[in-house]
Amino acid sequence: MRKIPLRVLVYSLYLIGASSTYLQTRPSRTTPKVLSARQIVERVMPSVVLVVTQDEQGETIAQGSGFVYKQGLVATNLHVFKRASRAFVRVVGGNVNYKITEVVGIDIRNDLCVIRIEEKSMVPLTISLNRPAIGDEVFTFGSPKGLEGTVSKGIVSSVRSDLNLLQIDASISPGSSGGPVVNDRAEVIGIAVSSLTSGQNLNFAIPSVFLTKISDQQFVDQLLRDVARITGRPFKSSVTGVSVSGAGAASVSDREDKRLKGPVRIVSGTYAPFEYNERLDKYVEEPRKTSSGRVVFDEQGNLTEDWNYHYGDLAWKYFYFYDDNGFRTRVTWEPASGTNGKRETSNFTPREAIYRRIDVDRINLAGTFESSQGKWVYDVSGNNLETDSRLIGTRSLRSYDRNGLLVDDKYYVNGKLTQGHRYTYEFDQAGNWIKSFVSEFDSRFPSLGYIPSSVNYREISYFKN
């Protein structure tokens, strides 16, 4: 297992706080005049940037957009950094890449991230805290699919207060996430966040007011003092030169971590083993048994229930509780009726909750990692391609399809193939698998090749849109 670098732990603690000095908006004492479309582009475009994320080897993972929010600071979406271990910023139309020197603050629930860059001469955009109204004219700026400097014009279609979102009909495409949405006075009223491909002109932006709602520096300083006390190592309140991997880890919800697509609410699993029938001379599927249990998510993708089974019988349940920022603050363990044990509850301090959020399995860095114990290789989606344990002489190889689902694995002992599996899937309309067929190879019976092993079934329910 990869160890979390200490700097990532400190950085993850630092993420949730940002100095109020940095995050103040520039209040306007007079009402700016309405500008023409050309004037708006001339004023806004020089402050728009392209955000490029990379894996451990420097290969590009994704591209997003952002804008200069304060001198030396860029605002963008948190999800832009998903699965990334490094990133840089480039001014739209320019050819100079600027290093991200610090992540100043994040808002997990509203998908916002403020980063510091080396360039400090760019002019920040003015932030409007006035509530936009339906029908207001808007302009979106970004780099959809890497096409730098794209501008779209539209109106505010709706104000979705229940979702903390602005619905607009100005186009937002992949790569535009994090770009500014401005009004007819070139003031930022929102940050582009998503587009529903299943609907026409269903585009959304995060209201700019959330940029000002980041925790203050005092809380960050306290977190760093706690880390220093626990580790016995001093830390300064200013953390610079860190990677963006912690932001990438924080942006992955429990639902995404389990490779689920869409607004999944409940997943229940069963499986059926195959047994050889001598009379029929073939492998026959046996009756289904409860296996993978039951998991429940809230609308934000946080895991709220986890039911665990042992040999087909319910053994215990976990219940998880979260604060307003999406951090897990409490876990309750409940044994199944008729089993030994009593209900237990664990509460987490804010600092413990942050540490648990930045989990080694959630970081999913791409690249090759080696130590005296062995080697681990991961692709850009965080899938484990190879594990080589030098201590016990074992090695496993895995391959995945374009959805990140395991299709083949092989297990070696002292260089000899001992076991392997192949997986095929059936999917529902949302793209989640609902049936998985598994075949198995056993080196003790090489002449049999791959034989049917089991079928896994999943029943999935969704939140209604």
C-alpha cells in the first residue's frame, strides 16, 4: 500500500481554509455601465486561463478553464483536478505555462477551488455579489475541448436556489468548466460547472457569492499546529510548492470512488456461483446468494449506509453522517440481530474528518511507485495495472475497459501463472453494470482453460432529476 506523503496530509488540511485577505472581492461604489459584446470580450478575455492537469509522468489528463480572481490567484472548479498529481496554468492565447504554487482554498460541496500561480501581473476580474435574475444577459468564457478563448452568449434561464446553481442557455462544453460567467457589465456572476448532454441548452454555473465563503486562516493555523503536535515536526502557516493531488482526492465523491455513474441512490448486490453438473456435462448457474451487500448514497454522492454480508447472511451495518461541507463526522456500527455485539458510534473532529477525506485509495495517482517492498502501477483513472510484491514473490496484472471496469486479471507466484479471471458485463441505461459474468483459470487444471465461475448481479435505484 502506498503511504500518503506528509506534505499531502498537511496540504489536505490546508485546503479547506483560505486567508480572508486573499478572498476579498473588489466592491464597486458605482454601477458600471452596460458594455457591448466586443467590449466585454476585450475586458474579460485577458484574465481567462487554461488549466491543464497531468499524471505523475507529466502526461495530460484533462483540461479546464479558470480566471484571475485576485492578484496571483485563479478560481476554477475543484473537479478539474480529479485524478491529477500535478497541473499548470496558461493564459488564453499565450504560450507560457505558469506553475501552480499553492492551493489556497476549496469548497467541496460547491465544486470550487482557488489556486495561486507565479504570474501576478494579470488583471483580476470584478466579482458581482448581486443576485442575477431570470432573463439577464450572460457571457461564458472558456476553452471547450481545448479550443482556447471561446465565448458564448445567452441568458439566465433559471435560478436553482435548491441546487445553489444558475441555469443558463449560453453553451458550456467539456473544457469550459471553471471559466467565468459574466453579466453585461463584464462582472463575474458565476463559475461554469457543467452541461447536461441529455437536455438541450441545460448549462449551469455556481453563483460567484460562494467564492467568498471559504474558511478563514485562523482555522488553518490551528490545523497546522495540531499536525505539528501529532507529528513532532514544525510547520509554517504558509504551505507552498505542494502538488495538487490532495485537491484531486478531495474532489472524488464516495459514489465516484465506486465507479458509479449518474445520481445513484442505492446499490444492492447478489451473486450466483456455477457448479459442474455431471448429468448435463456442463456448468450450471446455482441459485443467487446475497454477496456484495447494500450501499446507500445521499444526493451529493456521500456514502450513508453500508450493509455487509457473510456467507449470504447480514452480518453488520455502517451508518455515516456528514457536516455541511461534506466531511464525514460520525460513523455508527450496528451488528445484525441475533449476532454478538452492541451498537457503537465514533465521532470525528473536523481535523480527523479532513484526514479521512484525503484517503490513499481516493487519491488514485497515476504512474509507477516503487519501494523496498515492491512496485505498483496505476493508469490515469487510478486503476491498478500491476502489483509486484518483492517480499513474497507474487505479482498481479490487470487490464480494464474504457469505462474503467476490470476485464482481466492474472496472479503469479515466483513468475508462474497460478490463477486468472475474465469479466464481461451488461449495463443499464445510465452506463452502470448490472450483471457481471466471471470465468476463472486454475493452473492446477490447465487443460480446462477458463471455466464459468460466477455471475454477479446489481440492482440500482436512482434519485429522480
